[in-house]
Amino acid sequence: MTPPFPDAVVTRRSLLKVGGATVSMAALVAACGGDDAAAPGRVGNAPVESPAPDEEADDGTYLRTAASMELALVQLYARLTELGGLAGAQQALVDRMASDHEANAATANELATAAGASAFDCANQWYLDRYIGPALERVAGNADADIPESDDIARDSLRIASTFETTVAAMYQQMIEQVRSQELRVELAPLGALAARHAAAVAITVGEAPGSYVSPATSGGDVTPDESGFTPLYAIPTTFGAVSAQDMVIGARNDAGLRFTLPVDTPAANSYIFDNAVCAP
Amino acid sequence: MENPSRRRVLAAGLAGTALGLVDRRVASAGSTPPSPAPVTAEPEAQPTAEDAGLLAAAREAELASRDLYQLAIDAGAGGGDGTMEALRDDHAAYADVLSGLIGRDATQSRDEELFESLSAGFDSDDTAGVAAAAYDMESTLVATHSALLGQLKGRNGAKTIASILMVEARHCVVLADVAGLGDDLDALFVNDAEPRALTPVEG
């Protein structure tokens, strides 16, 4: 099956690493001698590991990463719109969020160039491959992979939106602490606040006010999945902004009665857009 | 009822105060940002003495916000669904965490000027009307906290303020919905409130 998001980013470092690994392995085999295979086979369906890069993130890195995440959400909403599960006010909400993210990507790139880095005009490939692509598969289905179409495309579209809006808000919240420039914090805050507002609006759209306003967890209560297996969404899920991974639950039930669950994290070293990353749209 | 996305009731109320307004609008999505100042040194973690004064002022604003919601609850606003209480409790929690951050510099008083300037909008059993007033207040808090991030030298203060403003932004969406503007995407997503200048509180 053609991957939903073909690779757009190639780095000189990644090409050198592949070449270097090949040379190193050949040297190891030659030194040890014998005809045995160099490494054991992989077992199971674990994704191919991507070693963390050894570069250090700077303010330019964070801003380029932010731009790439904003553009990832633009792509996400374009695909969800193509799937056609939303209509009326729900589609208007998604259209507005997409437009906001387009604008925020431009802002993040302006900040990046002001900080001495290059603009980055591609969606974050790491997120497309590991989170957004798999999520979209559970909405659209994938016959080759035996993944059924969603049993409620509108529901899953909005739950995906909620997850990624919250993730982007958390990303900016973390970046406010991470960046060295105090001035930059001021610029990042409205970008994160807007994503947080998006997430809140989605929660109110999915749920029923006033029950969908404030999570019981803010006053020490429990939040448990309903009979359909979904944890309710709340406009205010926590008292303080959270940066922990979120479990995204979507898709039709499998034979065991379970739905697809994917913990979604904020960007880290493996998904940062470092200085040497080149965008190839 | 005034559209909360228009000129802020709160900003108009504060225009004549001695504190004045910070001569800077918080950047909104799509605006041209100024160039950030070049930085070479790693920011320190703990609040500096100057930070503590600003965080203490932020704490007093949180206490005023808490008391404004209590005023509304006592007047009969809220409809009994717990939303006003939850927002009140959030601001109480913010004041508590700021107290912990600044330690012995924490004062016990609220920002009386803020409270008095807004109390008329909260002292009512008209839930939608109170929500509109609260929306303005929360919008200004988000703008104020965003501006404060540029003044804090210590990372821990910035981290805490960031975790607060992200949820206060969500408060705005809830309040817009309570005020009957849940279908107004500008009311939900645009914050054109001006930041309120915080006068450092001496410890």
C-alpha cells in the first residue's frame, strides 16, 4: 500500500548515517570472521526504530518544529474534509481551525527566520507517519491492512482533531519553557492558547453542554470510558495545562471489542526539525 | 449584550487607572512579530527577586478573579451546573501555585482595584451576562500572562504561567458558549484583549 504521506524530508546526516552504518557493519563482520548472519531477525510488528539525533535543539529548531506541526494539522484537516464525514457547523469548525493553523505556520516561520533559522514549509513527517497517517487509516479504512472503515467518521474526525489540537497546545506550552529568548515566549503563547481554544471548542461540539465544559478530574473526580469505549472530552480537562501524552481512541471495534488506541506525545528529539533538515514538498 | 469579540469591557474600565496599559498588543495569529532579542546565556530556573514581585502581582489578580466568580455564585449566577464554581476553583489553584513559587513573598490580598472595576459585571444572577463579563476578564488575563512571560527571567515562573494561561484560554471558550456565542468562531478563537500592566508587589 502506498504510505499516506510519502517522505518529504531528507537530511544529509541521515544519508551519512546509512553509509557509515554499512561500512561499520562490514568491518565488524570482517573482524569477527565466519559465515554467520550479523544480526538476529526482528520479531513482531514493532515499528522500525529511529535513533534520536545527536544535535542540540535551539530556538530555531523549536520554531521550525512548530511550523511543521501547524502544517501537519493543515494536512490532517484537508484529509478529514476529503473523507466527508463532517457537515454544517462541524465542518465550519474544522475549516476555521485549518485556516488558523495555516496562519500560525506562517507566524512560526517568521519567528524562525527572525531567530536566524530557515523557514520550514513542510508538515512534520514523523508525526504524519506515526500518528496522523495511522489515525486516518482508522477513519478511511485500509483493506490491504485489514483495517475497517470507521463506524462513525464524524465522531472519529473530531476526536482526532481534539487530540492534535491539545498536542499542539502542549507543544507550545513546553516550548515556552524551552526557548532561551524571553521575547519569544510572548510570541509562542498566543499560538498555544489558540490551539487550546480549538481543543475546547471541539470538546463542546462533541459533547453536550454544560456537561462537556469541565472535567470531573479537575475536582478530584474520575473520568471513565462510556459504554462505547470512549472517554468523554472536556473543554477544560485539567486545572493546569498538561503536557503528558494523550490516548487517542478511535475507529470501529475489533473482534475483541476494542478500538484503536494510540498515545500521542508532544514533539521531542526524534521529531524536531533541526537546522539541517530540508523540506522537499 | 456586547459582543465579547469587540472592544473589551475590562480594557475600557481600566483605561483610566493609574496602572495604565502596557504599550504593546499581544501578537495574534498572522500578525508580524517583532524580532526577539538575541540570547546567549541559559535562562536561570528559579524566580529572581524581580520575578517574585511580578508573580505576586499575578497572584493578587488570580485572587481577585476567584472572588469575582464567588460574587457571581452568591448572586445566583451559574444555573447550578458547577461551571462557575469550577472556574472559581481554578483561579484559587493558580493563586496557590504562585504562592508556592514565590514563597515568603506571597501576600494574602487580592488585587482590589481589579476586583472593584469588574464587580458590577459579576454581581448578577444573569448567567449569560456574567459569562460575558468573565469572558472579558479571562481574555485580559491570557493577554496579561502572555506579556508577563517576556518579563520573567526564571524558567520556572514562565513554565507555571504558561500552564495557567493555556487553561484560561479554554475558560474563554466555555464562557463564550455560556454567553450564547458558541457558534461565533471569532468569539471562540480571537483574543484582542490588551494586557494589563502588573505592578510588582514588594515582598
